[in-house]
Amino acid sequence: MIGRLWLTVMVIFRLLIVAVATEDVYTDEQEMFVCNTLQPECSTVCYDAFVPISQPCFLVFHIISVTTPSLCFIIYTWHNLSKAVSTEGHVVSGGVLSKCYVFHVCLRAVLEVGFVVAQWKLFGFQVPVHFLCTSPPCAQPVDCYISRPTEKTIFLLFMFCVGVFCILLNLLELNHLGWKKIRQAVRQRRRRFLGGCPSMRGGYETFTQDSPSLTSSVSFREGTSTTSLNEPVTTRNRSSAVRL
């Protein structure tokens, strides 16, 4: 369930929004990066200093890297199932698949954390309106201005929140898988315990028809009842013998 929610967030809030927003907001990013200088190479160097990597390229690389573990797990599962159907051979057990699934969720969570931290280091939380460039070959500090800073800031914050939400989903899925494993282990242990003690069912002791405990119990009860019935007769016989 949590994995499906993560996939929905990935498709709707990342793929579609990145495809739409990058076309409108970041189309003229370098062209509208204006610097107060007549040196064209200075403007290029200042743009490179301001944006070491383009934000759309970073987000696309982020999406590809995060979805790669899930795609690998799906391909591995399909390959195993198709091989089992075609050759009727050995099928990888559920324990191996569950371990692979947990491993791919852990790897996905680590990649999410790494890319969110990298986004914070590279772009921060706000796109400034003004950027002061002091990189060579500029002869003096140059003032540069960024296009659409408000839209880019909103888009940056939105993608950061989506990344944090995906991290929480991965952690919740790992927590769910952990509790699920614990419950399965407890159930298996209980089944093994009940399997080793076939006479225990639901906390009560049951006896079969030929059980020694049941036979001895019935014999004891019959002997007790016979003794109690015969005891008055013996007493009466003794009393009559004394009178005689």
C-alpha cells in the first residue's frame, strides 16, 4: 500500500510537474540571466558560478536514480516468474524476494536523502533576484539578475517538500515491513510450538480415545466407584458375623 502511494507521488508530483514546469519556467533561464557587462565570456562564467548544474537536469537525474532500484526489483521479479512458468524450474522463495524488496526500499530511501541534501546544498531554499559575480575573467564585480525568481523559489520549495514526503513514505514502509516480519516470526514460532505439542489446542489439554491419561483416569474412577459401592456390604457382613 505504501509502495503504491510512493509510486503515485513519483508519477504525479514529480514526473508531470517537472515536465510541465521546466518547459515554462526554465526555458529562458540562461538567456534571461542578464549581467551588467559587455564581456560575453563573463556572463557565461557568472551563470556557471550561479548554477553549477541546471535544476531541471538535477531533478531528472534525481527521478532516474530513485526509480532505478524499483525498476530493477520489478525486472528481477518478472524474470523469475517467467522463468518458472516457461521451464517449470526452481522458483526463488518468498524469503529471497522479501529480502530483495527490503533492500531496494532501503537503497531508495538512502538515495532520496542524498538527493534532498544535495538539492539543499546546491540551490538552497530561495532563488535570489540579484547575484554578485566575482569570478574571473570578469575584471570587476558584476551584478547579475535572475529571471522569474519567485516562480523558481516556489517550484524549488515544492520539490523539496515532495522529496521529504517520499523519505517519510520510505521510512513508513520500512517500519511496516519490520512489524510485518516480527508478526510473521511470532506466528511461525507459535505454529512450531503447537506443532511440537499436538495435545495442546487453544490452551486446553485434549485427549484421544486411546490416550493413556484418559484410560488411567477412567480406570481410577471406576475403581473408586466400585470400592465405594462394595464398602457398606462388607461392613454389614462383619457386623452380622459379630452378632452371631
